[in-house]
Amino acid sequence: MRAVVQRVSSASVKVAGVEIGAIAGGLLVLLGVGHEDTPADAQWLAEKVAALRIFEDAEGRMNRSVVDVTGGILVVSQFTLLASTRKGTRPSFNDAARPEVAIPLYEAFKRFAATALGRPVASGEFGAYMEIALVNDGPVTLVIDSKVRE
């Protein structure tokens, strides 16, 4: 499971022109699910994201988590994060999980994130064409992979 985590001042997601998820500030998580991922990957990644100390403290150092700053989390599925560009110029998405595997793990990630955050998370719609708007704060952007666990 791979995530691009962005610290944001605000973020929202629309499907067919209708806003379905938004946060005032916190973390936008673009989430890709691989065919070898498990619920343990979803739990580890969700807890890692919620605990990341990437928000500034009173001294201006990144020392606080999204939980500490009572921020929100917006989760958006993005299978393209599992793209391979090893051959040629057209990405291969063979490493991305099929919907029957990915949807339950995407939903599990959202549940684990909500538990770690202590409140509901906002989200996009799996498989839908979405428009995401965000104001990146910093910018602070991290890539986290549950198989690498750095």
C-alpha cells in the first residue's frame, strides 16, 4: 500500500461537480492499493499517517501530528501510485489491486485512520473520476509504502 501524504491548509474532492469530501486543514492522503496488500498494511499505514509529526510546534519545528493539531484527513484512492515505468513510456498498472481486493482495503484504511485520528475522515469515491483541490502547506509532501516501512 502506497500513500502520498500532503500537509494542507485545505483540501476537497468533487465527483461530477459535487463536493463529497473536504477538510479545512490537515492531511490529504492519496492512497494506492497493491494486489499483495493486506489489512495489516492498511492498519500500519493509517496509524503511521496519523502519527506523523509534520506540523509545527510553538518553536516552528515539525513536532506535532494531525491528531495533536486536531486536523482532518481526506483520503482519495489513486491506483496510479502503483504504476511501473520500467519499460517504455506507457505506465503499467499490473501491481495495482483489482477493485474486489482494493475496495475493502481502501475502506479498512479509512476505518483505521478514523480510529487513529479519533474522528471520521473525509474521502473520495473509489473508482470515480474525481477533481481534487488543495492548498499545500509548506509544502510538505511524503511518500510512504507499507512494504518498505521506512
